[in-house]
Amino acid sequence: MLKRGTGKRLWLALAIAALGVMAYAGLALAASPPIVGQVDDTYSASTYTIDQGEVAQLQVTGSTHNATARQDGPDSRALFRSPTISGGTTGVDGTQYLAAGDYTFFCTIHPTTMLATLHVTANGMPQARPSSSIKVTRRRVSQTIKKGLKVKMTPTTAIQGVTLTAKLGKTTIGKKSTSLGPGFNSPVVKLSKTGKSRLRGKSSAKVSVTADIPFGSPVTSKVKLG
């Protein structure tokens, strides 16, 4: 049988040990050191390291900087990119989708003095790139002129800054920027004055809507309006 107070001391020792394990785990899971943009318009190192699935951080200690990949991604923009900031810390969006490897990046404000490499280790797992199905709802030409093109989309995750571009042949007849939630969405692309003019008087027309998805591949749906 435990003496009076022994049980309390044992419980306290176990609690302290548990906290120690948690603290150690917290350190193990801590984010990688940030990319640092310095006052002399250089990065603080030539190479920075993150694990797969991690969003790299840019810390600006002076001047105005960003971190932008040299390589383009599936959206035909920089494979990863940060906002341009003049102080503080911001995420470098797109790094969470990278497979293990080395990726060159630079500051678009100071391209000759700020060039470095992002090394992505084999640890962790890259996040899936945002994607979505797309389908333009069939409508009559007259309805489309009045109400626009209704689009059905089912993204796999929330997507910010999607651009929907409607075209008649090579002519842009409408454009919309929107954000989508995961699952079913039904944005409407209203026609421009040019778009309404091009459709007015037609009994039928073949149109397309392309969704440009940040960090993902664009998707297109075509439909014949009656």
C-alpha cells in the first residue's frame, strides 16, 4: 500500500513526464525556419529546407521582399509565391504541393541580389492540388443574355481566387472571379456588353467556360446554347 502523499507525488511525476513528451513532440512538429529577406536586399541563406506538405514562411526584416519560384506551375503562374511585404511574416503559398526536390526562387523586387533554393525533404506528404469538375448548364440564347451562364462546379477543397472566363469562339464574352467551397457550387458568369452583342440575334451558339484554379490545372466545359 502506498504511503500518504506517495500517490500524489507519483501522479505529479507522471504528469511532468507527459508534459515533457508533449513538449518534445511539439518541437519535433515545429515549422521549419523561415526564409528571411534582409535589409541589404539579400536572403539570409542560399538554401532553406521544409518537409513535404509544409507551407514555407517568408520573414522580412528590412526593405520590401517576396519569394517567387522560377518554375511555373499547372496554372501557368509561379509554382509557389508569397505576397510582397515590407515587414513581418507571410506564407509562401504553393510549397505545400511540392514533391521532394530542390526548387529555385527569387525576389521579383530584387532579382539580381536575391536568389536561393528551397529544399523539400522526403519527410511528410505533399498536399493534393486543388481541382474541380465543371459543367455549363444548357440554356437558350435569350436566357443567357439576360441571366448569364450558370456553371456547376464540385471542387475537392475550398479554392480562393478562381477566375471563370466565358468565350464564344476566341472572343471573351464574360468573366467572373470567385471563391468556391468544397462540394457543389453554382456560380453565374454574367455577359459583358460585347458578349450580349455577339449573342444577340443568334438562334444557337457554342460557348465555353474555363475555370483557372490557383495552383491547379484549368478545367473547361463547352455547351451549345439553343
